[in-house]
Amino acid sequence: MDAEHMGDDLAEVLLTEEDIHGRLEELAEEVWADYHDKDVLLVGVLKGAIMVMADFMRALPGSAEVDWMAVSSYGSGTKSSGVVRILKDLDTDITDRHVLIVEDIIDSGLTLSWIRTNLLSRGPASLEICTLLRKPTAAKVEIDTRYVGFDIPEAFVVGYGLDYDEKYRNLRVIGTLAPHVYS
Ligand code: 5GP
Ligand code: MG
Ligand code: MG
């Protein structure tokens, strides 16, 4: 879905497809410089990270394994509940594996820090985080995020995998919603 198919639901486009793809190419290069000699396992968090993972892993100049987790964090609203529950666990045993979590966005960081602690308890050889987007609020939590695509302003964004009430994930760009959508 393109921005022009959004009617008046879209308030502002923050990142175009070109912005996103360009930055993911850079991140992939950076990551590969660190992982080319390791057997990396990319871990995506469903459903938000589907687009980031698809484009990021194709931008890597070598083969990488991928696995998925699903957790509940947000309900249908726009605020993090802080309650995390595993809905779908990894298929892979990550003991002694080099794991790179590929995320769409870090907002409060609550979800990711919970996932990080959970995965660390399984004894990976290493565990790093790559996120396309990071909000200023993420600074409040102590998560060491090695790879960050864009620092964005404090606003609820949709598109490129990110939803509002399960909608707008298939929007090509990343943008903010008009106030009338929420009411
Ligand atoms: P956190 O726990 O860091 O606050 O957020 C966890 C999850 O909430 C993210 O992985 C993402 O799925 C969702 N989320 C956080 N901020 C936004 C946002 O601005 N837009 C959308 N659509 N989802 C968000
Ligand atoms: Mg996510
Ligand atoms: Mg969501």
C-alpha cells in the first residue's frame, strides 16, 4: 500500500521506502563486518519486524539463518503494557550461537529488555540488537543496542510492518496517523 492509498489517515511521512532501504543496506554492511566469520542467527520479533527482516537479511552479503519469536506487549492501543508473554518461541536452540535480534522499533524498551534477558538465560555465544527505529524514550532503559537505523521523534508510527490495531502494516512508508484515526 502506498501513501496515496491512505486517504486522510496519514498525517506525515517520516521515512520513505528509499530512506528505509538505503539505511538497511548500510546496517547490513556494518553487521556483516562484525559477523562475516560467525554463524549468525537472526531473530525477528513478530509481527512488526517482518519487513525489516525481509529487507535487512537480503541486504546481507552472505548467508544467515533466521528464526522468529512472538510475544505480547502492546494490546490494541498505543501504550506498552509492560506485560510480556511468549506466544511463539524460537524453533532453534541458541546455546553457543551468535544471536542478532532484528527489531522494528524500540519505544519504552520493556519488551526488548525482557526478550534479551530471556534469550541470555539460554546461553548464547553472543547477543546483540539491531533495530530500524528508536524513540527518545528508549534512553530511559539500559539496553545496549549496537545497530540503530533511525532515531525518530516521540510519536506513534505505522507502516513497514508497524501496525495500529493490526492495520497499516502493509504501508510501504513509515508515518504518523491523523488524530481522527484514534477516535
Ligand atoms: P516497547 O516495549 O519498546 O515500548 O515497544 C514494544 C513494541 O511495541 C514494538 O516492538 C512495537 O511492536 C510496538 N511499538 C512501539 N512503538 C510503536 C509505534 O510507534 N508504532 C507502532 N505501530 N508500534 C510500536
Ligand atoms: Mg517489535
Ligand atoms: Mg503492534
